[in-house]
Amino acid sequence: MNADIKKAAGALKTIWSYSQIFTFNTLRRALILGRYTLICGQQQRLRRAQRRLGGAVLQSLEKGEVNPMLTEAVKDALEKAKAIKAGKDKHYQTINTLREKIRTACASVASGQ
């Protein structure tokens, strides 16, 4: 009788552990999906910033500027585009971190903890 209880407790512990890992990995995947959604929005903002940058460069060239990258409008547009791209790269780094956590959790399950 005592051996049966220990066996059942061990099985319940294993089931609890697997369900906990499954739940955390599901939440991590949901976070990854949310990050990809944010990246899509930032990609649209980046394209808009690049269009504005191109427009500012063209306006500077039309005014006769020799080096349009030295004008304030172009510098501002370039800084905005760089800031958006940095935010987008930060989201990709976070996604890679979440994926690594999922891999380690799955590896611990596969190895038998």
C-alpha cells in the first residue's frame, strides 16, 4: 500500500512538473507573438521615417545643398529612424531570449529533469 502511494505521488509530481513547464512555455510563446505584433507596428513606423528621411534629402538637394546629410531636417529624420530601428532590434533580442528559455525548459523535460 505504501509503495502504491509513493508511486502515485511521484506520478502526480511528474504531471504537475510537465503541466507547469507547458504553461510557462505557452505564456512565453504568447509573449513572442505580442513582440512580433509590436515589431510589425515598428516596421511601419520605420518605413514612414525612411520616407521622411528620403524626402528631407531630396528637399535639401533641390535647395542646392552640397551635402544634404549636414542639414538639421535630415539629421533629425535620421535620428528618428535609428531610434525606431534600435527599438525593433531590442524586441528581436527579447524574442531570442524567450526562445532560449523555451529550449532550456524543453531540454530539461527531455533529459528527465
